[in-house]
Amino acid sequence: MFIGKQERPRYFTHTVVFTAFALGLPVRTGASAHPTARRKALTMLSVSNIISRLVPLTVLFAVLTSWPPALRAEAKAPLPDYVIKNFGTPPAIPEGPLPEALQAAVNTAFIETMKQKRWEDPQTRALDHITKGKDPRIVWLIADLIRFTTDPELTLELAWAASKLLGIEAPYLNHWGKITDHLIAWDVPAPPDYLRVKRAIFTTFVPEWEKLFVDGEIDWRHVSWGGVQIDNRAFNATAKPCDCIPAADNPAVTSAKEATWLKDDDIVFGIGINGEYRAHPRRIMEVREMVNDTLGGRHLGIPYCTLCGAAQAYFTDRLPDGIERPVLRTSGLLIRSNKVMFDVNTYSVFDTFKGNAVTGPLAAKKLQLKQAGVVTTDWGTWKKKHPGTTVLVEALALGNNFDFRNGRDADGPIFPVGDVDPRLPVQEDIIGVIAASGKPVAFQRTKAMVALKQGQRIAFENIRLQLEAGGIKAVGADGADLGSHQAFWFAWSQFYPETELWAGTN
């Protein structure tokens, strides 16, 4: 269903409002939330109220001069056929700086809106000028504002402008998601001075993000809000309640024998370092999403992205001189439906999938964290294979058992990801690993599991797959761990678009 005949909706003054419930995206409130926090999370508030204090969200899960220069397509590789098939032909994109009048309209529509905390007639006129300016690059800013807007009329007004600039039908529902999907799939460039304006929008709602929104090796176009606040608690302060997805530092553990609360078919993420083994139950990791742990004498940062089915483990010790142990936290931001993690000591942002610092002091030092292998398996098989294993204690789950994989995420990504490599279904499980040559390789888990159980050999360059306690891990020719992990195909392929895909043994 679309707005009939693309007629421009007519609205009056709007108060910009937002909550974690914007656009119908899932919001997860946990058992640890204060009663007042839970009540406030269900309330739409005006920005004027939010500026002094953001809605407390104890949210564990998540649940937008002259006329422009002549339009001409930028010189770049043509889009794949499947993108054109699914999203249509992109509009022409202007090059160069924005004309003075158009830049002024951008400042009025976005910067001034954030300062005055209201959308009024000057903003509507500015949006009209932006729409007539025919520069699709500005749609990135429109989408950013839509993400935080729950006023239905203002959302439609912004979505109408975005659709006109992109040359698409105005979506009736999920305006932000569908518009952003087109922007990503078409690889629409960001407008000039994009980061400055985006920072103004985002930090109006979460001032603590100011330290994160800086230049670096990160594509700020793809960064969006995940519906939660930042976890900026200091190391070993994770017992303190927060209005965030709460990381756990040095989590309490028990023996396998004592973990009677775990069923044999419960999913765990198993890690073995220097002969010491530990299981991180998915039930707990869906609540915490980030654990800073020590295992086998090594420090680890262990993020779990529920949205992309990926548990990873990074060594956070034995770093170059002058770099102290990064303490990894959840920022509350996403990049193409993957969590954005950061170091709470330096506010350096990391690429969660690749483990390299992309902004801040640690990016300046070109820090690359080495990855340890994570085996996704069931508890019964893991403890049988490793009877001496420890396991995180049940209390860390805070009384929750979400199983997002088979519930919230069962029908695919709930946040925009744009185009997805069509070689596999979006949420097909793969085992991803980087070869010695630097080539990323993905192995379809179901096929690999069958082949390995049949005794077949699976190898690529220096990589060899082997069964490990009911799961799969990648090792080198000498049997050394190569730091593989399991993830959804859409996530792996968008962070490694050049990935090789194992074709199977047929």
C-alpha cells in the first residue's frame, strides 16, 4: 500500500518524538529493569523532554545561491543484476559540494531542528527546497531523522521527500527500513559534511555518542540506532545497573556438574584457550551481548550479535607497547544490523566482525585484535567432550530466556541491510574464516557438517575444517586454531563481499 499518486502530504507543526518503539522495531526490556524505567520506556516523549534526560531504557535487546549542478552518474562499477532486479535503477547522483541555498536548507531541516527540538514551518519549507533540489545524497540525513521520529505525520512527510528524491514509491509502513535498504543497495554517496550533521542528530538523543562520532575508517552511512543506550560503565563496574545492554566483566562461572540449570540441547558458545575450556550459554549471551573474560591465561573480549547470529572472541592482551587492554562495550549503534562495539577506555570504535579499531586512538595505532575460535554447539555434547569445562552462572541471564533466533529474527533481518549476496539465503549459517592469503572463506554449515560426519576432507588453502564437540572449527595444517566463528550469511557476506564460498563436495 502506498500514498496515492505520490501526492505530498500536508502537515502542521510537529514536535519531534522518539522511543525505542519507533517504526515497530522490537524492543527488549529485561528483568533487571527498574519498574520506573520500564514504564518510561513505553512512553513517547518530546525531544524537549528527552534533551535533559533520555528515556531510561533498561533494554537488553533491540528491538533514521543556486540550483544543484547538472545531474550525472558518478564513475563507479555497475551494480549487480540482482540489485537492479530487487531495488530498481538508482537515480542520477550529483557530484561536488551542495549549492549554498541547498546547504542552508540542510542546516535548517536538520541542525536547527535539533537545536530547537521542534519541526515547524521553516523546516517544512527547507524540506521542500531539498526535495526540489534533486540530490539523493541528502536522503541519508532524512533517513537518520526518520529513525528517531515517531510522529506519524512527520514520518510520512520525511518519507515522502525521501521517496521523491530516490524515485521510488513512498512506503506505507517501515519507512526508515525500506528507504535505507535502497540507499545501501544502490550505494548512494553521503552528502558533503555528512558526519557533522549526522552527529548532531544522534547526539541530541544520546550525548555520550559524541566521542564515537568522529572521522575514521568507518562508513558512517551504514551506522544506525539499535534502540538502546550506550554501555559506558568502567571495567569491573558491570554489577552496577544500566539503561543499556549490560556487558559482563569477569563473569562468575561454575563447573559443568554444578550447571544443572542447563539442558543438554541448550546452545552454547564454546571456547578453548591453552587447554582451558568455557561455555558461554546463548541464553546468557543474548542478554549480555558482551563479555570481558580471562581464559587459559589470556584476556578475551567476547561479543555476541544476536542480529547476525555471531559469537566471536578477541584476544585483548599481548598488545603493542603503549596500548592497555581494551574493555569492549556495546555502543547501542548498529552497522548493517551488526552491533558496533567500542573500547570504553579510549572510545575507539571497533569493527565487530573484523576486530580492527576504526576510529579513535586505537585506530591511529592501527590496532588489530586477533580472533580465537568459537564453537557453536549444544551443551550436552560440549561437556561430554570437555568434562572439565566451566560455564557462566545462570544468574547472568537475569531471568531471561529470549531465543531471538527462533523468534524475533526467524523471518530475517529486522534492521536494514540493503542488498544481500544471493548465493545463500540471508540467514543461512556459515563458518567464516580468513585464509593465510588474506582471502575470506565461508563454509555452509549444514553441508560442511554432513561432509565431515561422512569422513570427507574440507580444506581451502591453509584452512581445514574439523568437528569439535558437536560444532565446527577451522584449524591450520598444524592443527592450530585459526579463529573461525559461525554467523548468518548476510552478515558475513556484507563485511566480506569478496568472500569465497565453499561449493561443497558434490
